[in-house]
Amino acid sequence: MSDSVESLEDLNTLNGEGAVEAAPVNVEPKIDEFGRAYGTGRRKSATARVWIKPGSGKITINGKDQSEYFARPVLRMIIEQPLLAAERRDEFDVICTVKGSGLSGQAGAVRHGISRALVAYEPGLRPVLKPFGFMTRDPRVVERKKYGRAKARRSFQFSKR
């Protein structure tokens, strides 16, 4: 490579000399012997272990139906978002166990786990789910309590006398 590249136009004229082409990544699905794909989801201090397998669209959380475990419709909507975005709502059964945090954090963890399991089952869905933010773990967690304070930031009530 004797040519020196000094501008972006010079890069276009290289004709493959020194230019690096991105090789197509052939990602294989990760499916176990039972025909399931696994994904771990996290949100706040909740952790969800999620398995998906071809089925009728039933979602089971900790042995209960989704409408029984997540009574609020907003939480049920959150966990169905990746399936709706990928247009696979009635194609997969979802079985998951979730621990920690509250119901809102658990719903976010299940959504993250479903997204990761879908990509493990069908790697071509990653470009569909990534723009919606379903593949990204939400980094926001509760701030710890500091010494000399009532809570994380709240001071004790000031007394003049």
C-alpha cells in the first residue's frame, strides 16, 4: 500500500487496496435440545430468566398466566412489546421466572429477556428490536442512601434552635 490517503475522496478511489470490507456475519440460532431459546433480562434489581419456544402465544411468569401475575394492563403491554415489534405475538410460548425488585422492574426485566431470547432463536430479528431499545439493559437503579442524610439526597429537617 504505497498510496497515502489524505482525504475521504482518496478513500473512495482505493478500489479495494487496503480497504477493509465487513464480512457478512453468519450468526446461528442458539436453540437447546427441547427447541427453546434462552434470554436473561435485567431491570433495576429484577432478574428474569426467559425461555421461548414455538407455540400459541401463551406467556407464563413464575408458573402463573401473565394476566394473573401482572394485573395492570400497562405491565402486560410492556412485556408484549418485543413480540409485537417482531410480529411474532402468536408464534411463541414464553416461560419465565423473575425475582427481585417490584412489578414494574420485573416487567422491564421480562421484556429485556424476551428480546434477547427472540434474537437467540432468530438472529435476524436484532435489527428490528434494536431501534426500539429492547436489546439495551436500562442502567437506572435506585441511588444508595448516604450517611448524614435522611435518604439518598434528602437532608434532615433544619432546626434553628
